[in-house]
Amino acid sequence: MAEYEAVAKQFVEHYYNTFDSNRSALAPLYRDESMLTFQSAQVGGGPAIAEKLASLPFQKVKHQINSFESQPTPGGAGIIILVAGALLVDEEQNPLNYAQTFQLVKDPAGAWFLFNDIFSLLV
Amino acid sequence: MAEYEAVAKQFVEHYYNTFDSNRSALAPLYRDESMLTFQSAQVGGGPAIAEKLASLPFQKVKHQINSFESQPTPGGAGIIILVAGALLVDEEQNPLNYAQTFQLVKDPAGAWFLFNDIFSLLV
């Protein structure tokens, strides 16, 4: 497994485990220059993204990952990930299918953070 | 509409129209450093990607785009696009849902090309 694939795998597990257990703890993954597109609503910057995630209209959520693929970006500066999955919210019995694209890049200290995050529920 | 959104919209229309009418004409969108992940199979470089697309086991294909979203990448160097859609192949009556992530970047001459392309059929 290439290094970017190992990083992607670890990130995807961490992201959804955190989302499902305590999504306010996702905040450190976003920085000032981060962008989130959530069902066509675009939000920029870590604090606004954390607020958007916290305000989503459900209490309980459980993601199931059906597939994910990753590729390095130009110069190995980042990692692009496409996740396809399903999620259950609150007491809902029918899973909602979704696709989500991330780009991880490194900050000056060498820590990975989310520059791009696009989430789409599938019709 | 921001410039990256206009580029993304034009690209998505061009890509799927070309794919559905004559997919060998997609070859100029890929360069030596391009990557395609197609249902977990990873192919690198324009000629190998063109060969992979040409060898897909169907004659006729029709993509329907259900949604697409785009974001700029660090420094505005690229554009990330997440498309969700459905496709019909040959005489098949049941559409297959898919998600696809692209990253467009500019070559030294200023022309956009596909650095990253990840295609996933959805279960």
C-alpha cells in the first residue's frame, strides 16, 4: 500500500468514527482556508464549518462506508479521496446513500488537514 | 458564479457529452501525470487511460448528471469536482448510479487537464 493510501484509509476511519461519536471533535481537521460544500451549501473556514456540522438537524448518525478510493495530487502535495457510503440518522430505518470527496493537504508543521470537503446525498 | 464554477460546469458538460458520443476523444484531457481510478483499477498516464476508457465493455453509454459541486484547490491551482449521476449502457434498462471525482489543473500553457479522475459505481 502506498503511503497516500495508508493516510487515506486512516483518515476515512478517523473521520467517520469521530463524526458518528462526537462530531464537534472534527473541528481540528479544518483550518482557515478549508471549504465545506454540504448539499450545495458552501461554508468556508474552520469555525464556520464546525458550526455547520454541529447544526445538522440530527442527534444520532451512523455512517457505513461502501467504498473509498484515493489518489495523490500534483507534486504529492495532497491526497484526494472519494467515499461512497450510506448513513442512518436518528431513528430512521432507511439508509441514505451519499458520496463525499475530500482533499487532505499538509499544514506548515506537516500535519494533514482538510482543504476540500464536498458532501452529496444521492437521489 | 465564480470562475472555477463556470469552468467546472463547462468541463462536466463537455466530459460526459464526449464520453457518450465518442469516448476516444477524451484522450486530450489526460496527460503523462494523470491518474484514473476506475472501479478500484488504477491507471496512470494519458495513453494508458485512453486505452482503459476505449476498452470498457460497452458500445453505447448515456450519462445523466444528478448533481455536481466544485471547489478550488490550494492557491487556486486546481478545481475539484464531485459528480453524482446515473448511466445506461447498451440496451440495459436499469440505470447504474455512480459518483466521480475530478481534479482539473492547468498545464504550463494555461490549458486545463485532468490530473485526478476517480470513478465509482454505487452499490
